[in-house]
Amino acid sequence: MIPQSFKDILSNGENVGFYQTLSMLIFLIFFLGIIIYVFSRSKKHYDEEANAPLDDDHTEENKL
């Protein structure tokens, strides 16, 4: 039998709790990884990136 939708795949009751737990763990690991990455960067990095649009305008004017 070919399932018609994703709902049909999960409606059989086997391993549904496992898939829910696995997807929650993958999401939490990814989310915590992003949080750790963002807070581990130095403030200098973010200051440089925040000023990047302003710096590009000045450099383009100098090239013309």
C-alpha cells in the first residue's frame, strides 16, 4: 500500500513517539548550536558587519 500523505505514514501508531522525540532532539541540538555560535562571536565581528552597508557606499564613491 502506497501512503497518500504524510499523515497516513504517521497514523499507523508504530514508532510515532520515537519520530516525535527524534525530531524534537534534532531541533533542540540545532537551535542550541545556533545560540552558542551567535553568543561565542566577538562583539567586534558584529560591529564590523553592522557597519558594512555604510562602508560599501563610501568605497563605491571612491572607485568612481
